[in-house]
Amino acid sequence: MAVEEKKLAIKRQFLRYIHPLKSITNTSDQKECWIEQMQYLVKDFKILLNLSFKEFWSTVVFNKQATMGLCTFFQEAAPPHLMDQLPEDSDILKIYNEIDYFAYKLFKRLTTSSENEENYMSPHYMWGLLCNNNIITIPMLFDICSIYGQLYKKELEIIFKELFTCQRLYKENLKSSIQFTIKCLSQFQDKIELDIEYGNHRYQSNETSTNIEEANLCMIEDIINFLLDTSYSISNFLEIYPIASSFFYQEKLHLKIASFYHSIKPLIYKKVIAMNKLEKFQEKLHASRLLLVKCVRQCLNHISIQTTKKSENAVEEYLEVISELLAYNEFINDYNVVYNLIKDIKKCQQFNKEIDSTRFDYLLKSLELINKPYTELEHKELEEQQLELQSSSSNIENAKLQSLINNVKDLLPHLGDGFIQKCLEYYEMDSEKVINMVLENCLPAELTQYDLNLPLISEYEDNATGFDPSVKGNKKLKKLKAVLDDKSFRNEMRTFYENYNFTEITCAELESYYNDEYDDTYDEVEYVIPEPADENEKRRPDVVPRVLMEKKSVTELVEEESSDDEPQQVLNFQPFCENPEEVRERQARRYAAKQSNRSNRSKPQATASSSATPSGSNVELDRQRKNENKAFRGNHNRRNAARYKQQKGMF
């Protein structure tokens, strides 16, 4: 049943939504103009909501501007997690909240197929109108999830379920939208890497450092807002309509998010820390990281459900996905912290014992190796914090002690800092009591043993040296020497160790300790004693090292070695380098032999040519002409021939 008729559509110019920061800069006139425009937009929404059922659908279908304000608001609205992008002005926030309220009411009416018994249509027909006329699209659904996903979650779950059930074309559009999202993430990843790594080089030299810092701050803020909004949109969409996780998994969005997370997270944190803005953006960065990890968890949700049903194929697929994610250390570490991936793998191993355990062991070992540097870093940071606390507390104690010492020295400047410290420790850090006891000369014997000019000594120096110079006459050292010289403990231990000298053994036991028979196997074998060899034969003749010899030619050395008692021939002697004169002489002989061969070959040809010509004058003339005109003809072999001659040493 058709509910839309062109004649029922109202003819009205509908306004667009404009973000306040785009139209308002500083002047109050711009603010009043924006508020007036937005009031007209609210009026447009109210007019559409007050129309009758047929007029409403006729206007929405045939007047293309009717939903323009709604679409532009969903595109440029500030979701709850980005409300800081709106100006802190009560008038602006009031009109914005009003637009937000009526925009959702208009969206609700667009997704309602029946209002009463008279005004209704089938859900399939309604979603066909909305899909075919591009009134509600998949990108708009992502924006709606980002803006209203947490506030109207139950209502949106019903709408999304009816939408994808009644109109199958939305599923195809969702797949293409996921592919477009993956492409956008890849392009945005490249842009972030360029902007962060080479951002300062893009500005002109005449720009000041403050302008560059403001531009970098604006750039990093846009990047963080994009990450937060994208992660919120995908996470809320999968939370409202979890069945769509299979589409996201088939398009491998989880791998793209892991790759994007692994490469972008260190760059952004490095840039934010360098700009000293970590405290400002830390909350948004933390939220975007959690949501991106949550998106991957939601993509893998339908596989994890199948693994609990003990499906072997699902378990194989799940292990393969985890193996692919292990390539991205930054992501897999945070994923393991949030969702305890090690526990999931062990649980999967318990339910599926048919699969080879080496695969599970490999994944668990890999996760341990990935998490090891992060855990070590956390322990190191904790230790550093503890050391800082200890050092700060020790510094406070030292400052208090120094102030008390100064109080005493104001009245008793002749006393040393170390002596005053000992007195303060004895009297429980009471400076007034120390002053009274010193003035009355009533110090106890424990303090009088110290020198009055004792300097201040730290505990570290005292423990490291083991020697207290404060005591008069080095009494501590004398006591230590007495302890070392005391050997009375020997008398106590002597009786204990003397028992080891006595053992009770019977005669039979003593004889059984060694009861060996004589072995006469080799008595008949004659043993020939070798004759003593001459010592001169054992040793080689004394030779003077060549380094210590006088400089001689190699031939002289060879002659000297050959002039021994037993004539020896030097075989295969090869000098370190050949004599250059011999090399040149050998090359000259070779060249002369070649030239003679060539002349012998050319003699019969010359005689033949001389016999053919009456005289040799024409031959000389031809050669001269050939030499003069050889550049006018192609002779491509000339270069190769010249290179060959040069290699052979002809010139």
C-alpha cells in the first residue's frame, strides 16, 4: 500500500546544520546569527514531526531537502565523548541540546512503520523506501551509534535488527562500508606517520615557533579525536548489532585495526610526550586504546562462541587468527592485559585435546616473550618510583636534621656538625635539651667520648668504611682488633674435630681392604729396553732466524741452504713477487712473436696485390684515403678492437 503521494509533499526550504565553531569566531553578531539559524532548524524538525502520516512520508520521499538538516546534524554533531569540541556558552549549548532532542525524535519517526490502525505500512515496504531513496544509509547508522549508542541502546537494538532483517541490501552496503573503513584507516595511518615524523618540515621558515607549536597541537588533537570517534562508532555498532561481527571478521577488519594500533600508538605517545601534553590527552588516548582492543574482541566474538561448542574447525581458525595477531606486539600486549589471552588459549586447549599441543605451546611461549619486556619495564618503573620516594623521604629527614643542627650552632658555633648530630640522636632530636646539657656540661659518657669538632658523616660513609673517626683514640678499632685476636673458639671446636682422627677397624676388615693376587700373564714376554738416542739427533740444527740475518738475496739464501753436507734441491720455490724486468721481457718476446706471425701471413697477400697492380703507389694512396675517410663509414667493431688491444698491453 503506497502511503506517499507527490501532491501531499509540502514545499518548503529546509536548513542545514552548521557546527558552531565553523560559523562563530569571536563577535557576538555571529553567535546571534547562528542561534537564529538553528532555531529555524528546530522549527523544520517540529514541522516534520507535526505532519500527518501520509504528508510526512510524501515530504520525506519527494522533497530531497526534508532530511538534509537531519543528515548534516548526524555528520557534524558532537557525540558525548567529544563535547569539549563545543563552545562553553550556555546559549549555544541550550539550542544544541534542543536540536539533538528533536533530531532523535525525527529519526524515531522515520523508523516507525505504523502509528495507529489507520496509518501504517509493512516494515519491508518502509525500509525499502528508506534504502532506495538513500534516506537512511550505513554511514548514518555509524554516526547514530556514536551519538546515541549508549543513551538509547535498547531502542537502537530493535531498529537495527528490523533494518537488516527486512532489507537485505543493507548487508551488502555494510560490507562495502567496512571495506571503505579499512581503506580510510590505511590512508589515515600513512597521513599520521607523515604528519608526526615530518610535521615541522612542512612549515615555512618565516613562521615563528609559537605558530608551529599551535599547528602541531591542533594536528595532534584532530588525530586523537578521530581515533576516539572511530573507535566509539565501530564498538557501539557491534555492541548494538553483534550479528554484524561476522561481516567485520570476513573483511579482516581485526587485522587492520591491530596493524593500525601497532604503528600509530608509539608515534602518538612519542609526539604527545615531546610536546609535554600527555596529561591533557591521556584520558582520550586511554579510551581510544581500550575501544580499539574491544573492537577486535567483538570481531572475534563469533569464533570464540564456536570454540566453546568444541568445533575443531573453529578452534583451528581461532589459533590461526591469534598467530596472525602475534606479529603486532604493541596491540597483542594490550589485548592480553585487557582480556587475558593466555587464559583463553589454555581454556581452548582443555576443551580441544585432539589438536596438537605444540601449537598451543608455541602461542603461549610467544605471548610470554612479547609480554616479558613490558613486565620488566613496569617493574623497573615501580623500582624507580620507590627509589624516588625513598630519596625524597631521606632528603626531608636530612633537611630537618640540618635545620636542628643550625639551631644548635647559632648558640654553640664551636661545636662540629657531627658532634651535634650525635647529641641530637641521643636526646631524640630535641635541640633545646642539647643546648642546655652542653651549657651545663652535663653530657653523658656516651657523648663525651666523641670529639667536639667532629664533622658531619653520612650513614653510607660510616657503613662503607667500618671505621668511626669520631671516637677518641680509635676505641672502636681497638675493640675490633681484640675480637680478631681472640682465638678461644678453637678450644671449643678442638674436641669435635679430634674425633675424626680415631676409627675402630677389626683385623678382618683391615685385611679385606686390600686382597689382590699377583697377575703373571705377561711374565714370559721379553721386554726390549730401547737404546738411548743421541741428543744431537733429537735436536734440529741451530738456525739463525731470518729476521736477524744480514740482508741477502733469495738466491744466496737458497745456495747457502743447498751447500750443506747432504745436497738438497729446492723444489717448487716461488718468490713473493716476480721480477718486473723479467715480466716486461717476456711480454716483449710474446709481442714480437705475434708481430712476426702477422707479417708472415700478410706477405703472400702483399705479393698478390703487387702482382695485380703495376706499382705500389696506388696501394699507398688507397691506404691514405681510407685513413682520412674512415670516420664517414660505420665501423662498430673499432671500439671492441681497441679495448682488446689495450687489455693485451699493446698500448
